[in-house]
Amino acid sequence: MIKKIVIVCGFLVIFAAALWTLFKMKGVDAPVLEPQKEVVEVQNIGDSVHSYSVAELTVGCQSEDKIFCAIEQTVKCTMIPDFAGCNKDFVPGFVIGKTDDTPRPTQISFEITKIKPIPETNDLSVYTKSDCDAVWFGLCKGTVIYSLTQKENRWAVTNIYALEQ
């Protein structure tokens, strides 16, 4: 009987030591249970339509909001891929790529209608009501969704989607 108790205690000690080592290797002193992050959807955040024209583009952002600035930069790069700040690390590659057969828009307007966090990530989906003067793969008319992720302490647009009208 004592032999069984000693064996069970030995296994418990080994298990506890392994668990303690695992937490130390991860830099955590003790297991911490974090509450499940609640996915919050923000509706109607845009109160105005923002319009851009090739002839009137300016360098920089019209707002202090980093999410808005990421979308604005992508809009500017859609119109002029060589525009200042058009970096494939912060806008989708196809936006600044060569498109000889598809004319680029010269005017784009958008209004942010919803920002939706993507569950289990730090990424966002930003819904806009957009319009432009070209087809541009169908990615600037109607409901256009920008996927954003954090890069180098700022938001980067990783992809653009459009909902069928």
C-alpha cells in the first residue's frame, strides 16, 4: 500500500515539475484564465462621405484615425499606384500592380458604415458604402469591405472584397 502511495506521489511530483517548467518556458509564472473577448460590432461610425479625385489628391491623411487612414491610403493608391506612401506592405499588391486592360478610377468616394472585429484575431473588417467612376474589378462600387491587420504599429489593408448588389 505504501509503495502505491509513493509511486502516485512520485508521478504527481514529476507532473507538477513538468507543468511548472512548461509555464516558465512560456514566460508565465502561473496559469491565468482570460475572459473570452467579446466581439463588438460598431455600426454607423461614418457620418460623412469622403470623396477623392486624382486632380486633388494630397499626401497624408485627413484624419487622426489610423483605420480611416489605412482605407484612405488604399483609395489613393487605387487611383494612382505611384502615389506617395503606396507600399505593398500596407495595401494589397494588386492595387499597385499594373492593370493595362482595366482603367483605374479617377474619382472615388466612400463612407465607413461598420467596423467588425474578426473573431480570434486582431484583424478587422471595415464595411464601406463606396462609389467610383470606373469598374475597377467591382471593388469600388456598392458595399466594399476592407480587411485590415496591424503592421509596424499601424493598420494595413490586406484585401478588398465587394458584396454583390
